[in-house]
Amino acid sequence: MKTGPDFVATNFTFYDCSSYQSCTACVSSPFPCDWCVGGHRCTHDTGENCRNDILVTGISSVGPSIRSGPGFCPRINATAGGTTEVLVPS
């Protein structure tokens, strides 16, 4: 309408998952971002950007997942007994 009051108004939220550089930051974000483990990147479109890749879904993503949240991000764990040996899962 050229004149008169607004009859519709809404807010838009824009987000950029690719701005997150770590798995933990990505999947902990308030936006529906997921982490592609092999590609080492954060994305909102896993179908396009994470084909045949292991996926860690974000806590704000919709739908069930067996690997959801920062607890499933790849990491190096300290070994028992205080040795200097570093074990990395494959």
C-alpha cells in the first residue's frame, strides 16, 4: 500500500553457519547448524554440503539424531594413568 498504516509486520533472523569454525561452536549455536566431520565445516544444508560424510547435528536442529550436540564432536581424550600417549579414534 502506498498510503495508510502497515497491515503486516514481522521480524527476520539471518544467520551464517559457515561463520562457526569449530564443531563445538557450530552444534551449540542457537541456529539449526550441523557439523560435517570429514569436511570440517558448519552448514545449514547437510544434503548439499555433507554428502557421504559423518554428521554431528546441532542442538537447535529439528528432528531426531543419534549424534546430536557438542558431546559428539571429534576430540582428543586424555589417557588413563597420566601417560603422554595420545589416542585418537578413527
